[in-house]
Amino acid sequence: MLAPDRPSPRKPLSSIKQRNYVSSQSVTYSRENTVSTKKIKSRKRSDIKPVVITPKKVEVPFWLKCFNFVTHTSSGFSIITVIGCFVVYGLTVSAPSEWTKKYGNLQELQKRERQLIFNNEVLKNQLAEEANEANSGLVTPDLSQSPVFLPQTDVEPLPKEEPVISSPKKIEPIFPIAY
């Protein structure tokens, strides 16, 4: 639909109402639907008022509102579904690979633990065999006596020296020779 102040392509330009700011003799029309101006009245910008066109308020039918709501809701639901699919896919792909790495680390730690336990038992066995020999120097502990402690020694504290406090030196000020 054309604006009301514009001519339709079928109407000649001579049927258009002339505006106030153009003099009636200044506009000439030709057959090619072009307008040439000879003399235009000058007007101040403050005299020209902007035209504000407000559209008519159109009542939207209820069924169209329902379809619009369904469209927005289904779009949001589909976006949430796609994001959920990406999350599930990421977990199904990355979780097994992470589990494989961690399981390899667990097996390595268990292998080291078994080696440490084996070495500990070998050392205990060697100490037990050496303790059973007569000339090893190891004696079974006698629980009736107190455990072995180092003898107590008396330590003489060092005499405290008083710090020497020196008086501050007097410094002579230095005056500049010239600036």
C-alpha cells in the first residue's frame, strides 16, 4: 500500500496537492512524471514540523497468539534438547577415556604397593634370621627394664653479652655550591 501523500503510478502528477512551502507557479510537470523546480520559497527549519505516523493498533487473534507461543516454546525446547545431547555425547566419549587413564594409574600404584610390601617382608625375614644367629649381637628385649635412653647431660648456658650501644655520629650538612 502506498503512502497517502504519494501518487499511485496510474495517477498523473497534476492531480497531486501542492504543499505550502512551494509556490504555485514554481513547479512544472512533464509527461515523464518528473518535477522541475524554478523557484522555491525559503522557510526556516523551525517552521517545519516532523510528521509522526503511528500505526493503528491491530488486535491479534487468539489462535495466532497460541501459534506464536507454541513456536517460541518449541524453539526453546529444541535448543535445550540439542545442548543436552551434546553434554551426553561428551560424557559418553570423554568419560571412558578418562576412566581408562585413571585405571592405568591405579594399576601402576597397586603394582608399586605390592613391590613395597614384598620388600618390607624380605627385610623382616632377613632381620629375623640374623637375630636367631648366636653371634649377631642382637638381644631379645627385656620388658622388665625401662627402654634405652641416652644419659642426661648438663649443658652450661653461655653468658649473655650486653650489646654495645654506640652514640650516633654527627654528620655535617653538605651545602650545594650553586644551582
